[in-house]
Amino acid sequence: MQTPWDHRYAMRTQRIKGSAIRELLKLTEMPDVISFGGGMPAPEVFPTEEFSVACEKVLREQGAQALQYGPTDGYMPLREMIARHSARYGIEVTPENILITSGSQQALDLVGKLFINRGDRILVESPTYLGALQAWNAYGAEYVSVPSDQDGIIISELEKALRFGPKFIYALPNFQNPTGVTYSLERREKLVELADRYGVPIIEDDPYGQLRFEGENLPSIAFLDNKSRDQNGGYSGNVIYLSTFSKTLAPGMRLAWVIAPAEVITKMVQAKQGTDLQTPTFNQIVAYEVAKNGFIDQHVLTIRKIYRERRDIMLEELEKNMPAGATWTHPHGGLFLWLTLPEYMDTTTILQDAIAEKVAFVPGESFYPYGGVKNSMRLNFSNAKPEKIREGIQRLSIVVKKYLR
Amino acid sequence: MQTPWDHRYAMRTQRIKGSAIRELLKLTEMPDVISFGGGMPAPEVFPTEEFSVACEKVLREQGAQALQYGPTDGYMPLREMIARHSARYGIEVTPENILITSGSQQALDLVGKLFINRGDRILVESPTYLGALQAWNAYGAEYVSVPSDQDGIIISELEKALRFGPKFIYALPNFQNPTGVTYSLERREKLVELADRYGVPIIEDDPYGQLRFEGENLPSIAFLDNKSRDQNGGYSGNVIYLSTFSKTLAPGMRLAWVIAPAEVITKMVQAKQGTDLQTPTFNQIVAYEVAKNGFIDQHVLTIRKIYRERRDIMLEELEKNMPAGATWTHPHGGLFLWLTLPEYMDTTTILQDAIAEKVAFVPGESFYPYGGVKNSMRLNFSNAKPEKIREGIQRLSIVVKKYLR
């Protein structure tokens, strides 16, 4: 039906579509569906008591400040805390290099607003994070996709793609959403070197870095790029780094941050003014109170333990129940793994059957900018409890087996 | 200095500039400056105790939900409460007509994202709200300006401007930011009629409607437009209506809402997914807890009383101290009044002197899309305490008098 609004929409609305993930979140509200579809943390680990204490303290001691407008760039003590945290990983920054955002999704939107003109090509991994595609489709982005393997982005393919003149590279080096894959050190170093040679900046998205439960921590792209530069201790160079409190504290607070050269932060702050003025003052001060005495360091130990256990159970059940021809990744951290079925299977078709059997996932096709790959799916292992994971993978395996030729 | 990032910025960054208002917010942090520059509520009226009780209750009873991801369109009980509130003013809506946003600034950004193509003309009052210009400059908007008088937008000028084919009309009918002017009932009716005749939608921005402390409440544009339509009880037609909890509860929570036809809300929800996924779950549930039993109705009585007193003191001091040739508006509500000095004066020049004398305001020029008008300023009367308002206007008058010819 035509409505009075139809002819008013801007060109870009043709590219703004509802996401399969968000539609699936609705399914997770039905209590009898076991959903591996969302990207939700385990609610059991939310530090509700710590938040409660902090809210009471902040409102009592700083109520007038916490409920008032505040600066667009963020609450200074929180930015200083993030600077100290970053220094532990070799990223030497000052608060001028840090912007607090309303979730990492907003950082992706601001990147789009600042850097993307209609038709610009963005270099992405294939598959890549759906939320980034959603953010950048609104600005008319086009994509150059580079395949990954179990060690991350494939360097020879990356170099070919760089010849298309992308505006920037979007990389998720740790426990990537959707595949769970981690870049090896060598790939990280090569990425930095190639980006520098071709003069192409990198957006490094690292929501899960703290959630490693296997293997050694690897240096960030931001660290590798910055240390190779001749500077006077400042953060400069080629990399905008994104991280978040959504996975270490709570996503319902919508708190994340950007690290970038100071002149990029200045531009981002101006763009953020027009976008939402500021991230909630209250949330920033409360999160600072919760985190300031090293709470997150302790808390992530609990999260890692629980997520590792859930990953192990999911891997075990996949091994036990999936038919021959199905393969999956072995993530060293994060929230997701990636299941690949025989090539003749279509996971979008399978999803409808799966939902009838009360189990859900995200078809892999959603994570490719132009679709095309039909036989994969993303499975989340952080949200459901162990017994539900067992039950859900068993249900899913029964559905998949029906499609065997 | 050229940096590696300079050549990467998108075209639109040329239009994204730091706002005079936000720069001035920094001045308000210096304790000896009396600032009439910001748009901040009186911190004395923040309901810190009510928020504290609600935070504790929400974290105890609904912690897992409040700290988790939630739906993009917002917390259902909050949307239902807003629907009930709207019905009291004759706007009959269901939650499908309501989107929760991260402040009204985000609603303005989403409007820009959905409706503005580069070069589109937006019809605005002259002067108009600076934050809307900031939001829409990022999408390449151009503007057609229509002057206002003490009864709001001037209808004969509005009709001339409609012939330029604007994409939409941006109207602030209650205690406008920056002038404090309120549209008369006749102007409201004429606006609705003309917009309908020319087929041009209206964005009605109403952050201050609850803060009327003089005169009778007048019907909203949304109500007048919708009641003139032949519909089956649904909200349809020409008006997107914006309001907020920033002035009735607290701006530091960043909570506002949009009312629009359901198909527009669907598009906005999709755009919001890519922008920040959702407004913080925690803030929405806490605000609902604070507001659900009619608290805001009681609380706005207090706010109105305090703001009326502050407005009266500012008017009294202007009368006593400003030189002949200065005129000002007499707002019936809201947070601002508009001071016009003799035509040969330039308030941007005067501001520098004023800051030296420890008093601040926003030069009127900031509120015109293409600048030009030099001899006016916006004065905020909600934030400073009465004795500070007296002192500040006295200081300001001394500075202004120095510029008399």
C-alpha cells in the first residue's frame, strides 16, 4: 500500500533493511525455543549487585552531575580508565584519543558518517559482522570481500582486494563475529604492513578481546601499527580501534569506546553531537564506579570459565550428533562458532524447519554483503545454559540430517 | 597540518562542525561564570531519590532483563505508558506508533537518515533549533527559512516557502528553542491546513510542552492533523511528533520518543538498528519505574514553579537593567528567552567581553542555518539559581551598554 510517506524516503532507505538477527531476537522471547541466534551474553554473569551498589552511590554523591547533560566526548574519569587499560596492552593513549559511544554499533555508524561517500568500497572479511554492513549500507557503501581461513584474513587475497582502492579495511581479529576465528600473529603483522603500503586505514573491531579462554593473547592491530611509527609517544597512524563494555559488564548499559588519532576523535565528537549529543551521563559514571577498582579483571575470569564450558559442550554435541560433511570452527574465545554444512544444503530453508523444532540460529548468508553462500550458520554458545545447548544441538542435528542426500 | 586521515573524510564532514553551544558548555564548568548559554535543567529538581529507589528495584527484580540487549523499538511497558499519556492530549496511538530514542537528538538524526538526500530543502523557522541543523547538515540538507513573530511561524511567509518544495517542515510550536515563542491556535491550524494542501509532512518537536507555566495548553500539531483525517482510529497522516524525558525527568538518562505512522516507525526502527542497536534497556526500565504511577504529573508542577520564578526574575532584571532599544520575548513556558539588541550590535563580539565579565549566552546567529542576523542572543533561565540570574543579567547589561552608540 502506498502511504503519504513513501515518496519522501531518502535514497538510502532502500539500503536500510531489517536484520535477520534482530528479527530472530524476537524468537528468543518464546520460552520453549532454544536460540543460538542472538549474540547475547549469559545473563547469569551480569554483576547486578555491583551495579546496584554503584547506582545508589552515584545518585547519592553525584546525582546532580549524573542526571545532567555532560560532555559529548564522555565522562573524563572513564576515558582515563580506558587509557590506563589500553596501556596494559601497549596502546599508549591519552583521553584525547578516546571517545565514549552508545555501544560499538554507534562507533560503526560514526565511522560511516565520517568516512563513507555513496559508492565507496569498504574492504571486509567474508563473512563479516552484519551490524557493520547495516551501519554502512545507510551511507551507500559498497564492499570488497576477502575470504578468511582458520588463521584469519587471507593475506594474498587481501593484497588483491587492496588494488580496488577501498576507503578502509574492517577487521575483527579476535574470535570474529560470526566465525569465531582469530588472526594469527603473522596475519596481523602482514595486515598492518600491507595497509601501510597501500595507505589504507583499518577499523579494528574488538568487542571480545577480553574473552579469550584458550591460547595466548595476541597483540592488537592498533598496537602493531602504532609501534611501527616514528612518533613522540602519541597515538597516530592508521588504525581506529573499537571496544565495548557490552561483553565484560552488560550490553543493556550501551557503553563502548573508540581509540583513534586525536584529530579523528575531534571529528567524531562533532558527528556525535548531531547524532545523540552524548552517551548517557548516568551510565558512564555508574560503569566507572563498577569498574574503577579492577572489578572487570576479576569478572572476566568468571565469564571466560562459563563461556569455555559452554563452547566445549557445543563442540562435544556437534561432534556427537552432526552428520559427516558438516564442519565447524574451534573458537579460542568470544561468543560464536561457525557451522558449515554440505554445499547442497541451504540454511535459510533449514531454519524454518529448525524453528518448528524449537531451535534457532542465524543463516550464514546474512553475514555476506551480497549474500550468496548458503550452507553455513552462526551458532552462539554464550547465552543458553549447558543443558539447553546439549538439547538444542541435538534438535538441530536431527533437522540437518533430514536434508542429507 | 595534513594528517593521514584528511583525504579520507567523506564530503559530509565539511558540513559537520562543532557547535557553539557545546563549546559553551565547557565554560559553564568554570564555577565563577554565570552561564545562560546551555540548555540545562535545574539540577535541584532532579528526582535522585526516585531514581535510586527505581534502580535498586529494577536490578533486584529484573536485573537479567535490564542489563541485557532488548528490542530496538523500546521497552514495551514504556511505549504503552507513552501511548496512554498521548491519549490524554487527544493523540490516539498504539505502541506500533512509538519508538524510544536516545534523546530527541537521535530522533532528529534518524529523520535525517530516512528522509534527507543531499541538497533537499528543509523548511525551518528562523531562528530554529541548532541541534536540528547539526543533525541534518550531516546529510547535506539545505534550508528554506520562515520568520516568526510573537505568535509563531508567519503563515503568509510559510506559504511562500512551501512553493520551494521542501522535503518537510520542522516546527517547534511550544516555547521554541531558541526564542521561547509559542504558536497561537490559529497558526497551528493554518500550518496543518497548508502542509496538507502542499503535501508536505511536518516534524513537530515538542521537548517543553509539559513545562507551561502561563496561559492555556494548546493542541499539538500532531493532534490537529490527525483529527482532520478519515481513519479508523489509527495514527496516520502528516506529522512525526518528537518529545522527551530530558526536561521532565533527567537529560543524563538520554530518553526520548517519536510518534509517527506505523510504517514510518518500522523504517525508523530499521535505521536505528544500524545506528545504536537500541536505547539502553536499563534506562528505559528505570524511567518506566519512576514514571509509571503518575510521578511526572506531580513532578512537573515543581519544575514549572521553579522555572516560572526564574523566568520572572530574568524578565524583571532585563527590564531594570537593559538599555533602551533592547527587546525580549515573554515565554509562557520552557527554558529560554530571546533578547534582541539594537541592530548595529554584534552579539558574537559582545560574547567575548561578556565572558571576560564572567557571564555567557549563545549568540543568536548560531540558530540561523546560514547565519546573518547578528544582534540577538538566546538566554537560558532554567539552570542558574535566582540570585545568579540577577547577578548575571546585571553583568550582561553593563557589557551591552558599553556597545551603545
